[in-house]
Amino acid sequence: MTDADLRRQSIDTIRSLAMDAVQKANAGHPGTAMALAPLAYLIYTKHLRHNPADPAWPDRDRFVLSAGHAGMLQYAVLHLTGYDLSLEDLQQFRQWGSKTPGHPERGHTAGIEVTTGPLGQGISNAVGMAMAERFLGQRYNRPTHPVVDHRVYVIASDGDLMEGVSAESASLAGQFGLGKVIAFYDDNRITIDGSTEISFSVEDRAARYAAQGWHVQTVAAVEDLDALDEAIEAAKAVTDRPSLVVVRSHIAYPAPHATDTWKAHGAPLGKDEVAATKRLMGFDPEQSFVVPAGVYAHMGQRERGAALQAGWQERFAAWSAAFPAERADWDQVATGKPRPGLAEALPVFPAGEGVATRDAGKKIMQAFKGYVPTMIGGAADLVESTKTVFEGGGLFSSTHAGRNIPFGIREHAMGAIVNGLAAHGGIVKPYGSTFLVFSDYMRGAVRLSALMGLPVVWVWTHDSLGVGEDGPTHQPIEHVAVLRAIPNLWVIRPGDANEAAYAWKVALEREDGPVALILSRQKLATLDRTEVASAAGVERGGYVLWESAGTPELVLIGTGSELSLALDAGRALAAQGRAVRVVSLPCVELFAAQPQAYRDEVLPPAVRARIAVEAGITMGWHRWVGDAGDIVGVDRFGHSAPGDRVFAEYGFSVENVIARALALLERA
Ligand SMILES: Cc1ncc(C[n+]2csc(CCOP(=O)(O)OP(=O)(O)O)c2C)c(N)n1
Ligand SMILES: [Mg+2]
């Protein structure tokens, strides 16, 4: 068999595995996996610098299948190139407990870098990965000793390019000149609802990317391996701009009836069409999951991968010997933890002074920045407002990988890029920030950060009615509650500057998922911790802040800007002879994770008169106040006026909280 025959047979094996797996599962997306088999084959066997035996090798090239629905394409290639993914695993495609879920999932399957499926995310994650590569390369590489030097390959579909998030991230990739990004756009002119003639034919995609600063090439046929190869080599040679290769393909090729039909996107081809396609490709139509002799040997990458990694290991060893301090830093960063001493370095804020938690955050960041030297991030054009910055850290640009990323007004891409920074590894830990009200604009990425368990920080400021004059468009009402609804996302709304310091500590120390910090625009009284409990209670999610003498008959629960309101009301009620406890509950998720005994200690089940005070929708609070409790919240939109006035009008006053408490005590 000639080499060309082997290539052809290998590519057809990918197609046949994709058809078979989808057919067996009776669900999935065969068409694009089949059509793009030549591209995936060429990337994985020739260009991608990877080692199937060690998918976590730090300097490997990254590969992202942004068109996650074509997951079988990647599974088939991972199997054939030697990853820990067996033929049986492919046969279990989309089944309970299998290594081959319906869309690729990070941490679940060897060789999958990020979870994809929500279109537009993967290609945006790739931008973050390339930024991580740039930052770490600048930090660690020394002349003649490159230890961070790898590319990020992406396959994207029409949907990826249609989704706005990809336009935002492409704009940033162009701005920063991320030459390590090589993206392939599958120009198959078809989506689920039919031809792109109806929805995506006027826009010139190649021109759009060129206008965004990308190096753009076109390959007329994905079947033309030589042309593809040439384009990839040219893309590699362009190092000052990201590359897009527009590749014309025909969905489900070479299926005789399904090719170029939208039906082939998301449904099995059917037994007859699978058989007909196999006949065309010279495969036995009676058999499934067949890998012809010679294909494993031809596609296997363990040998090439081991050699590539060994070469790097040698450079790394030489670098380690020449630069022991850098190596020690590398090892510390590789732990994923802040440097020792972080807790002691956090500032303690004096009582009395009013400090907005966003301002406290700025001070806290300066205090800890040396303990997380590879932490980078930024705001969506709101540094002046969210106060998130590493002073002296420099800006991230096309010429310098500073610690402060100017994301511009691109919340959604910021979310996906921060996820990419985290997924790359070595960035401990990335963050993104904007107004809380615009967390909606990045929610798709935030959800994925939680699903992937990425250790990232979302910093959202201007957290309630306290935003004031900007009015209802800028006053987040339902946001904290709907963020709490995302599993595995910890949402912390600190009640004063010292709680903010502990909130940051929790965020920096969490390793298995994202943490959201909800900070205030307006000043909050810094509580006198000699009179109330230590803010360290934040680490348990909730704690008894203060209580009057005697067994409590009433519990007031506060978060964020409403904490001191709850405290003031509690003290006033105590002065009237009531036995009152005030609980700070800045992080519901952490509190819920505490042992029942601790939770009962803080919120004694016997005390049924409980009031929660939070300037947001009441949804979710019933769990903590119980069916006999009450909630001072906001179940309508806000209002344009000075913040104090809006708070007062909406019932966030000591008088109202006292009145509601007394009414509750009457009822209970
Ligand atoms: C954000 C998002 N919206 C919708 C979907 C559902 N969906 C999956 S694939 C797809 C479009 C398919 O067209 P294309 O992206 O061109 O992929 P192809 O069928 O050509 O492989 C859609 C709408 C999704 N996965 N993500
Ligand atoms: Mg398409």
C-alpha cells in the first residue's frame, strides 16, 4: 500500500468510526466529523506537537474543537493516534458513564482541553490559551532557552463564527497579535436550519477576520491535503498575527445521499446510507467499528510524541540548570496555589471608616499580587469603576504581556478568554471584572467555568440599588440569585472591607471551581471587629456576626451592603429588650457545604423568626429563613435616583427592618 493509500484509508477510518458511533448511539452529529476527517488527520498526525502518552505535557500544542457537536471527529482521532481512548469507548459514545460524552468535556477524556458545544466559546477559549502562552513565555523563556513555545489549533464552524462572542475574541486576538493561534473555519455553508444562504451569506467572513487583524487564507477543498498542509505551514510562519484558514467542506462527504444536506448535521445517517458510504470507501458494509490493518501504525503518535516531549524535556532540564530561581518559581506556580504567606499579607481595615468593597478590593489586590505572580486579568473597560488592577503590572498588548488585560467592552469574550487562560494552566489565577448587571453578557462563559471546574475569579461590582443614579438598567436585582443558581459557582457578597479580604482569600485558594466576588460601588461601614465576630467567618460562608444577651428569639441575616443595616436593626431591637442574633451570610454555597451541626449552630432550627435582608430578588432565601421567616428584598426593577434615596424607598432602612422584625415576632 502506498503512503497515499494509507492516508486515504486512515481518513476514511475516521469517517467510518464517526458514522458507526452515531449510528450505534442513535444520536449525534456524523456529518461534520466525516467531512473534516482530512483536516483532523493532518493536524493530529503532522502538525500538532502532542504526546498521547502524556496529554498534560506543559509545552504541548493545544487543540480545541470549537464545533463541539462534531466531537466524534476528535474522539476517533484521539483513539487512532494513541490516546487512552479505546474502541470500546467509541462504541459507548453518548452512553452513561462513558469517556465519550455527547460533547467534549474537559477533565473527562484524555486529550480534551476544554468543554465545547456552546458555539463560539471554544474559539474564544483558544484566544485565552494563546495569551497564557504569551505571558508564560515572556516570564520563563530566556534567549536560546525557550521552554514555553506552543501553538493553539482550533476548528470552528458557521455557528462559531455567527455567535457574537467569537467576533469579540477575534478582535482581541488581532489586537494582541496572537500569532500562535491557528484557526480553521469549516465553510460548509450549512447549519441546522438549512443553507447559510438564508442567514450567513452576505457577510464576507474572510474579509471580516482580515479586518480584525488576522492572517487569512482559503483552501478550496478539505480533501486537498497538500493545499491544507501548505496553508498550515504558511499559518505557522506568520507569527505576529493569528491565522484563519477558511476551508471549504461538504458536510457528510462522501455519503452518496447525505452529502451537503442539513439532515447530516445532527442525526444518524441510517443503516443504508452508512452501508452505501462504506462501500464507496472500500469498507465492508456488514461490519462496524473496523480499523483496517496498518491504520494504527500509520496514525499512531506515541513515538513521535515521546520524541517531541523528550526534546522539550532536554531544553527544560538545561533551562532549569541555568536558571534555578525561574525553575523554582515554575514549580511553585505548577502547584496551582498562591505562594505561602498569603493570609498574613492580606490587609486589615480599621473600624469605622467607610470603604466601598470595590476600593477595599483594589487595596487587597495590591497586597496579594506578589503571592500570585502569574495571576492576570482585567476589566471590560471599567478598571476605573471596578478598581481591579495590578499596579505596576503593565498592560497586556501585542508587544508586552502585562498582568492587566484591557478586554475592552467585550464581556462575553472576557469570560471565555479567562476560561481559556485557566484551561491552559500556569495562570494562577485568571480573573475578569465588570458591573454585576453585565454578568448577564458573560453568563454563557461563567456557566462553563463552573461546569469545567476552572479556578477563575469573576469580580462584579456595583452590586445593587446602591448604584443609584444610573437607574434600573444598571442596578442588578436578580443577578446575585441567578448566579447562585449555577452549580459549583461560589458567589461571595462581602459585607465590609474585612469580609472582602477574606472573600479574596477564599477566591485565591479555591482550586476546583470559580468564585464570584460581588462588590459594592458605595461606601460600607467597616465593622468594629472587637465588637463583632472576626471576618474569618467568611471562610465558612456564614457566621454569627453579633448577638445580644440571652437565647435569640430572632435572627437577622444580612449580606453585602445590607449587613450593617441588619446589624443596626438588630442592635436597636436588642435595645428594646429583644434577644437578637445577626448572621452574616456572604456565601450561600460555602455555608450550605458546612456540616449540619455548624449550620444549626448559626441558624438554630428552634428560632423560627428569621429575616434575610438583601437588596436583590427574594428567590432562594426561603431556604434560610424557613416558612415562618421574612425577606426584605427587591422583587421589581430599580429606580434612577441617588442610591440612599432608592434604598430608603425600597425599604432598606433600619426603621423598616425593625418594623418587619416586630411584625414577624408577633406572628411567630
Ligand atoms: C450557542 C449555541 N447555540 C445553539 C447551538 C445548537 N447548535 C448546535 S450545532 C448548531 C449549528 C450547526 O451549524 P454549524 O455551526 O455550521 O455546524 P455544522 O452543522 O456545519 O457542523 C446549532 C445551532 C449550540 N450548540 N450553541
Ligand atoms: Mg456549517
